[in-house]
Amino acid sequence: MGGGRGGGRKPYRNVDVEAETVFDAIRKLSMETPRRLFFAHNQVIVLSEKLAREKGIPPLLDFFDRNPQIRRDTWVVVARGNVKEIMDVPSQLEVTPAQRIMGIINNRELSSQFAITRLGDFIEMTEDPGVEPFTAIIEMIPNTAVSHVAFHPGGPGPEPPYDIKLTGTAVFRRDKLAGWLDEREARGLM
């Protein structure tokens, strides 16, 4: 969620809820936030590894496909590891985690090491017999440029201890996450 910048606070707030369905999660979120949830400006959807592997993605995709606010050109990535931790990694260059992820995605043509997919294409791949969906992996990695001095989010200073990176490609078999392609293997997919 976005908001005004003030007094050293982050201009956004990451909120997480647990629910059986996306609709129930949104209902819970609407009770925790004073602002109306609006999805038309979403640029990226981050799917958790656990959900994609264990429960599968059809209920999520159905919600995203039917919601008129969700654009089909929204990017889809799969988080390897904990989504909350990934979204909480501070950045010195971008204001929000989504902007940071989008910056990495927008620089993808400089490296053919991950295959990223837009929501509309991802949905079509799941519905097309003989075609298995795939998209990029995002994960938290140790920052090799880290200093041992404290980091101050939103301001100049030393690097945070972790960074986020698109590290390869998540591949699905039918509706569930089947495995990973590393950066070298992903080149063969593209």
C-alpha cells in the first residue's frame, strides 16, 4: 500500500493475512486498512512457493482473471522462500518493494537468465493442453556489498544485509509448482 512520506516512516505498509481463498483474504485486509483496496495499479503478483507447490494456482488465477481491476499485463513471479521476508527487504533506490521488483524486471533484456510471464499469458498457458506454465523466481539473497554499519531505510547509508534478485525460472506441471530452472537452464527455455 502506498501513502505519504513522513518522518522516516516507510511510505508503504506490507500487510499479510491468512485465509482459505483470495476473496476471504481481501475481506480480511479490508477490515485492517482504512483505505479501499484498488488493484488496477498492481504491476506484479508475487506467488508463494508453498501455495504454488502444495495447493496449486487455479483458485488464484480464477480470482485474478475474473476481477476487472486486475490487468492481464501484470507480471507474475514466484517467491522462493518467505514472501513476507522478501517484501520486507529494504531498498536504498526504490520507494516500494513493487517498484524495486519492477526495476529488476524492466532490466531483464540485459540478461537472459530468467523467463518472466505476464498474468494473461500465464493463465493461457495453464489452460492450453500440452503447455506448462513458467515464470521468474524472486528470492532474498545475502548482499555481498554489505557493511557492518546500521542501515537506515529510505536514506543514505550502508547497504542492507540482504537483497532481492530474480534468480531463474519456476516451472509448473499442470497447476502446481514442479521445480526450478537455474539461470543457465532458463536460457534454454527462452
